[in-house]
Amino acid sequence: MVMARTFRTPLQVPVNRCSASVLTGVQYVSGLGYLSRGILLPRSPSSEEDEGGELAEPALVTEDESAAVVPGELLTCKQYVVYSAAFEVPAFYFTLHESNQVVRSALFRRSVLPPSDGNTFGLTLPDSNLALLSQGDHPTLGTPSWYFHPCHTSEVVGEILAASEGAQPGDELLQWMEVWFMVMSNVVDFFAGSNT
Amino acid sequence: MSTYAPRHSPSAFSTPASTTLFRRLTWEGTVPLEIRVDSKELPANSDRGLECYYIQAPRVSYLPLLVPEIKRYLLDVVFDEAAARVIKEEDWWFESEDGNLLKWHWPIGLIYDNHSISQSTRPNAVQSVFTPLRLVLHLVSPPTEKLLLAPSAEACKQAFMGQLKEADFIRWGNTKRMTGLRKAEQDGLWEGIKEHNFDEYWRVASKITPTTTPTRSHSPPPPSAATSLHTRPPSADPSSNNTPPDRDGASSVRNVPVRIYLPDGPVLQDLVPPVLEDGPVHTLGTFLSARLPLLFPPPETGKHTLAYALLQGVQVPPEAEMAWLGACMAGADGWVNVCVGLLREAAR
């Protein structure tokens, strides 16, 4: 298990190593220990709403469901990779202007998120009590955010690392972060949207 | 110790009387609130002059749980029928007197203590003990970018359960104790908060909260299904250890769920093991000196302490053990919320 304090330094390493080609517009906010960026996201095109009516999302849609989705309208999304002191791993936090648009934006790969269970506070996997997507205070800023519950991501990352070649000495944490981004990108489309 | 006896569900009676006493005191703690509707938002024809509601609110409760009571009062006394038809509870939000937005997902006791420590930094603040916390209730236009969505009782419950799970994880490294509870039991925890019923809450909470145990002369009974998850380190065996046995359970957690609140400042969270690496029991004094050495200088430096620590509204002495605080004085959500305020001399 990686010790708490050592994680804060490697958050800076991917920023230095991954140049503009990979993750655009990422800043490391020094002294506060988290990665952050702001992007503009398109709303999902309205045709995706009518997928046979399967995805029932009563809790996370706008109150006025009859309002037409305006194509081309952009949402401001702030994204953070923050260290979770409770789970001792990084967690993905984000805010969306008009936060009740979470599921409709292009941020997520739609096939992955389960239908909402009617709870406006978070999304839960149907057979689990643990919320997949929750709301909470940003650990450093204290502002309200959505975040992905981090406890399962570390198990998945651990399994992938166990099955792969070892990292170069000194690069273990960087490799951990790279795998973490890979796991998260199964749910989050990090390339969606454009820089603000 | 019957907490671990097979086929018996743990009850408050099997816990040492002192532990139950402190848990009861924590549970029964209340704070005075004065809730005043923003006068600019009072509907027309309201009975002005009466729009203040006073309540002695439980520390372990939450603002959304007070809303029904406040609404009943306002409908009875202040609003007329036309107003009653248009008010929407889901748009209600609270602000402190000095304009700070209040987080509805914080326990009321924490909101109160956090306010107390902010006051401790004001140069002109009079340090009185139990002034009501004056809140302004807004009826419309919640600032959604600064508030978590939907301050309904259901969302409040989800936030509460989330905090319990996080605390569970910090204590034991997994959330099996929480997820091992039946749904009815999990709901029972929240019902206990809603109804403010100590026994209903602790009937379930005693399964997941570490406890302190009295001296035993016999070896521990064989673990039942419910307790097989409580791995007890060898040093917890009362016949062989040299730590006093009444800290079993509480001191076998990995870490104690603790947060530090600074006046108007950030919330700090870090690992708080019950016993330090070089052996001594982790006390509040050691903990604060390590995290905030300028406010709580270690005794050997000879400097004066500049601040104090509030937990459940009580100034906790530095000798208090973190593990004990986690077992006896944590909030209902499992967290030890230490609010740090400045001592009067330092505030000048």
C-alpha cells in the first residue's frame, strides 16, 4: 500500500512528462497538491436521449424535461485529480456548470454508467450499496463537487499492475498514476471537450 | 465481553458504563439556534415580527431534518394561505449572520463549533458560552454552484451514509462492517438520527463502532460470523499484553477518522493511528502538536499554546487518547471533528 505522503509528489510528474499531446491544459497547483483543469463540454446531442427509453435518469435530468437540448451549447467543467486522504489513493473530482446535467454531458462513456436509481445525491451500482458517483466537498478547496468513489479503482489498478511488468526503479508511482488514468478513462472521456 | 459473544447482538448494556455515558452525552448534546427568515423574502401579508424560530437542536442532527418543523411553524404563524401555496422547501437554504453559506451536509454540532472558532479570531468577539447561532433562512434562489444539490432529507441520508462508510474504511481498511449490515439496519441508523433515538441508533452503530472493553480474565470467545472481521492483533490479548485492556477494540483500528477544522479555513484530514510507531498511545496533544506545531507547540519547546481544541463543543484536554475519542465522542457519522479556535490572548 502506497504511503500517504509520497503520492503528492508524483501528481506533478505526469504533468511534466505528458506534454501537450496527451492531456491538454492540466496544471499542477503546487502547495495544495492536486491536478486541475477546466474544459468546455458539449451537451450530449438530443438523439441520445431516445435510446428506446432504456436509460431512465429521472434524478439527474433538468427539471424541465420538455426543454429542447440546444445543440452546440457548452457546459463548463472543472476537473481535478485529488488525493483522497480517507482511501489513500487519488480520486477524480469534477464540477459541471448546471450540475444537474452530469449524465447528459459528453464527459462520460454512456455505456458504463448505470441508470440512476432516483437519488439526486449520487449514482449507485444496482447490486452495491456503495455509490459510484457521489457528491462531496473538494478535499482542498472545500467546494461542492461530484467525485468517483475511489475505493474500487485502487483494487483494479492493483490487479493491472500485478499482471504487468514492473516499472523502472523510481517510476513505480508514475506507473501507478498512468494505470489509474487508464482505468478512469473507461468511464470518463478525458479527451472530450476543449480547453476554456 | 458479550459484544463478541456468538448469537448475541451487541447492546449498549454490554459496553462499559463509561463508554455508554460519553456516547449518551454526545448524543444528547444540543445547541441553540435562532432561525430568521430573510426579511426581503418574506411573502406579502406575512406576520412580521414573528419570523424568528428558536430551537435547541441536537448536535448529531442536520439542517434538512429541521426544515419540516420550521415550515410548520412558519405556516401556522407567519405565512398566509397564498404564501403557503408558493413556498418550495427544496429552494430553502441557510446562511450565517455574517453571510457564510452553511453546508447542509454538516452535522449541526459541527456547524455550531465551526462558527464558534471563527468567532474566536475576531478581535472584538465576546467569548460567551452559549449564544444562539443566528441563521438566516432563505426561501428562494439557492446558490447551486456553492451548495451540493438537493438538500432533501434523502440526499442528507446519502451524505450521512457516505461519511459512515468512509469512517468505516479508515478504521478497518475496508467497508465490510457497513456493507455487512442489512439494509434495514443501515436505514435504522438514519431513522435513529431522524427520530433522535439513542437506542435505535446504537443498536446498529455498536456493530460498527469500536468500543472499549473492561478487564477480562478469560481468553476471548471464539469469533462468531459477525466478529470474524474483527482481526485482533496479538497485543490485544489481555493475558499477554502490557497495554491496559480497556483499550481493546478502540486501539485495534488502523486509524481514527479525524478531521481538523481551522477558523474560516481548510479542513485537514490525515492518518491518525491509535498508537504511534515508537510505542506511545496517540493523544490529542501529540496529534495537534504534530499537525499544527505553531498553534500547539510541543511541551519541550516551552512555548505557550495559542489555541484550543473543541470536540462536541467541549474543550478536550491534550491527554485525551485519539482512539478513545473515536470510540466515545465521535459524531453520529463516525467522525471526530476537532475544531481549533484561538485563545483570547492570541486573537488580539
